[in-house]
Amino acid sequence: MLKVENLFKTYPNGTQALNGVSFQVDDGEFLAVIGLSGSGKSTLLRCINRLIEPTSGKIIWNDVDITAASGKDIRMIRRQIGMVFQQFNLVKRSSVITNVLSGRLGYVETLPSLFHIFSREDRERARKNLNMVDLEDKTYVRADSLSGGQQQRVGIARALMQEPKIILADEPVASLDPVLAHSILKYLEQLNKEGGITVLCSLHFLDLVHRYATRAIALKDGKVVFEGLPSEIDNKQFKEIYGKEAERIEVV
């Protein structure tokens, strides 16, 4: 179980990104994090694996205080938390398999990692993960030769190299068209349902939340303004989350 308790994040310029955020996620859930741009979604996900340092509050995972961890403990925690980014975060000039293998760096000693030396088992795991996202035929091509949807699938395969218990997906389909958005979310859904991996995924479109999430929280100005089932987000709550002038847009 993941527990976020009274989490605050204030950036050096004074921006209050998170303002007392509290919620919990049971193992095996697919939690959607929704809200306008600037509501705190990305900051929240990045605080969970300490890519961003929270100002105060606690993040507890399986009785371990992530916010209090340091050094080797952080490295051990991050092994089990996969991250999928909106802009893919691939090394564009490197091959697909090299990008996927980089997800294994947390398990490799420092010197071998500098020279990208990986075991036969790790390379076999990388090929297996590429096969899972239907990219086995792209193993040795450069990452920058792939489409946006393919690059995001490489990002998922890379996250799987960590053998994660949780995947944090930071707006993974924001830059993709609706068809590709569904294809990416179906892979995450498969990992969630068949692999038992807990997924926290920030999303913009409510119809995607209804289709894939088992539960949702909504942020507005760094505060939780909704927590519950996606089906419980009615028009009144939608306006509260996105503003009175917002219009619901269906993704088909």
C-alpha cells in the first residue's frame, strides 16, 4: 500500500505546487490522477520516487518512509518504482535495446554501468520486454527513428526492466493522438491486470479515466478536490476540477 500524507511542495520561486495532499493507493490499483495543467500532477508523481524533493509531509510505501530514505535506501526503493514520461526521455541516438537496458542500471555496479555492460540475462529480459510491447523488430534501430507511440512503448519496456511493483506514468499519452493513447494505456492496463503492477497515471481526458482507471483523484491548485470511482465524477464535479467554462471532450 502507498500512503501520501499531508504532502507539500513549494518551489524556490514561491510556487505552491502541492498543498496538503493526502490519499492512499492499494496494491494492484490503477489510479488516475487528473486535473488541469499546473494542478500539481507531475510534481506529485515525481515526489513519490524522489525525483523532486517534497517540502514536507510523508510518502509511505509498504511501511517504508520514502521521504526519509537516503543514499543506498533510495536506490533500492527506486528499483521497484518504474517511471514513464510524457516526452519519453530516451537517448535518441542510441538503439532501442540500449534504451531499454538503461532501466536496469539500478541493479548494475557503477563501473559496468558506465560502459553499458549488461549480463546475458538482462539482455534476454530486454528482448522479452520489447516483445511484450510489440517492438521486437525494432531492437537495434535508433530510438529517434521511431514514431511517438513506439517511443513511449520503449519507455514502458525500460520501466519494466526494473521489475517494478509500481509504475508512475506522468501524462504518458498527452502528446499522442487518441488511437495511440488507447494503445499505450492498454499496455499499462495489461501490466496492471495481468502483472499485478500498481499504476499511478496522470491523464487529461476523462473518458480515458473511465475506460482504464479503477479509481481516481483530482488535483486543483495543489489540493485534492476529488477522490473516488471514475463513474462518480459527474458534471458538477467536472466543472469543479476543470473550471466552469470547461467542456467534456470524448476520446473515441
